[in-house]
Amino acid sequence: MMINEKEALTLLSKYNSGTATDTEVKLLESWYSAEILKQNLSETEEDFSHLKDEIWAGTLQRANLVEEEVFIAEKRPARSIKRWYQLTAAAAVFIIGSVYLINRQQTAENSLSKNLEMANHITAGKNKATLTLANGHQIILSDDVKGKLAEEAGVCITKTKNGELLYTIISKPGHAASPGSAYNTISTAAGENYQVVLPDGSKIKLNAASSLKYPASFTFQKERRVELIGEAYFEVAKDKNHPFKVKTKGQEVEVLGTHFNISSYADCAITHTTLLEGSVKVSLSGYAGEKDRAAHTILLKPGEQAIQKANNITMLPADIEQATAWKEGWFCFKSTKLQDVLSEAAKWYDLEIVYKGAIPTDRFTGKIPKAASLGKFIKLLQLSDIKFSIEGRKMIIN
């Protein structure tokens, strides 16, 4: 039984919504086969890639986007690649000379417009943090706050014109009152990041929803020990007599002077430690004996990454660009699960993500400036056919 173009349009709409029966799918495929013969299209990989490129390029052009700022959906559930190709090609053949494309685009634009209207009120994150001093006093750090902030334990805390938090020793050793017991904590909420220069000259940049606890002064310390929750990029000042140690959930990193990134969020079961320069030792926590500790320690070289999960730690080649993109002001995804994409968005735009029904298994590759508003982030996700809505700071994935 053959169908006409009007019937094909109806079936194609049902197929896209997932309501087509097996019989209707077979009818649509038969119609496609007949149309494909008329167009002299083949099912070679070369034609498939070419067709995908043309459809994607047209989508970008209609959305007024540039390629380096887009997400590309790499995987769509419950559809084989061949069938996706066949029915996309069928749609491409049928759409030519019809009003279907116009109607479909208008519907998508109307839906997108509603989401964008809500999302445009949510801007990108800011250079902001909260500093909690050893005495409990809290100081809100923002671009509006400059100059001297406080003095404690023989240290002057100032905010530089470049937006960094700077610690300067103002008294000689022995004149400060128990500086080793004075700990400060700098923390960022969702939608915030900040850089601090510690008393030893080490630079640490905190990602969103992170915190760093550290001594107000390292003067009387045998080692420079800090505690991290969340994600931070470290540029550690060299001091071979005073090792620099970072304690995170389930592990400890020891360095002498190096550049590295640690991602250890409380809501993530895995901690990633990525080394750019120098060398670091990554050890699992909870092993006091020298022999046991050595058995659960790995030494990283530049370009390597330690992956720690529970009581296991492994080493892999690192993707430096992806690991440090946040520090350079980018979201960077490479075959990344939708849940992980939205997890980063939630931290940066201060969102609550709610899933209704099965979680889509799409993966995304691409990058977008973190300075972009949530509206643009959503506009890009819309191209992947992910269905969602915005209610205040809640993103609902249907």
C-alpha cells in the first residue's frame, strides 16, 4: 500500500512524536524508499555524513549561531543510526517545496521564545565569593569591594584591582598570636567564582559552588595544607622545604610547585586531579602506614589525570582543554552526558534541574562562553530536541 505526500506528512509527524505504530513506520519507510529512488540518493556513509552536515549547517544558519559556540547532540535514544538517516533523508526530500518546514520552524520558535523570555532574566555567573575569617566574621567579595579588608594573625588581607584576594605578612615571625590556629575559608555559591593569592604566593581560582579552607599564615607551618570542596585550579608557589597538600573527599594531593586542577564536588562520586606542570602525588585517604599508603598512591606527570572513586584510584591521559576550560571562561563538552552538561549549567546559572520521566541519553560535543546568558545556553540545547521548560530558576526536563 502506497501513501501520498499528505499522508506521509501525517505519519512523519507521528514518528517524530514517538506515537507511530510499527505498521505506520513501515508505510513511512516504503514511501521513503520510493522518494529516494526519485532523488537518486544512496545510503553510503559518505552521503550520510554529507546529508547530516547540510542539515546541521542549515539549522545553525536559521538559529543565527556560529559553530564554535554550539552543542551537538551525538546520540538519540530508541532510534538506530540507519533509521535516523533514512527518515531524516525522507523528511529532507519531502520538505523541499512544501510548507512543512515553515510550520515546524515557527512552532519551534514559538516554544523557544517562551523559554528564552524566562531564561533571559538569568545572567551568567559573577566574580564573587564569601570570605569567612577565623573569628567568624564574613566579608562579601565582589567587584565593588576593593582595598584593605581585614588584618589577622599578622596578615593583611586586601582586594586587588584585578579582583584577587591577596594575603600579605605584616609582622615578623614570633610576633603573631598563634597564626597556625587561624583558618580562613573562601567559598563561592552557585553562579560565582573567585581567585585568591595565599600568603605563600600560591594562586588558587575557585569554580562555582566550591570552598577552600586554609591558614591565615603559613609562617609556623611545616607544610602548607588546604582543604577543598568543589573545583579549583592551583598555581602553587615553589617551596621545597614546605610541601603543599590539598585534602579533598577521599584523597590528598602533595606538591612542591606546580599547576593542576582538582574537581571534587560533594554531589559527584568521582574526583578528578589533572596535572599541567610539575609533578604531584595523589594518595587515597585513610591509609596511615607507609607501606599501605604507598600502595594507594600514584605519581602524576604533566598531561595525566588521576581518577579517584571510593577506595580506587587510576591514572589516564588527561584532556587538558576540557579539564581547565572553566578557568578560561568556557563550557567545554566532549561526548558529555546530558546530566553532566546540565549539572555544570546548574552550578553556573544557579538552577535546579528536575527530570520528569526517563532521563535522555543524549551526549553533547561543543563549547560556549560562560559569559553567555542562560537564554543562549537554552537556545543551543533546544536544537537537540530536548524538551524542557523554565519556571523561575527551575529547569524541567520532560
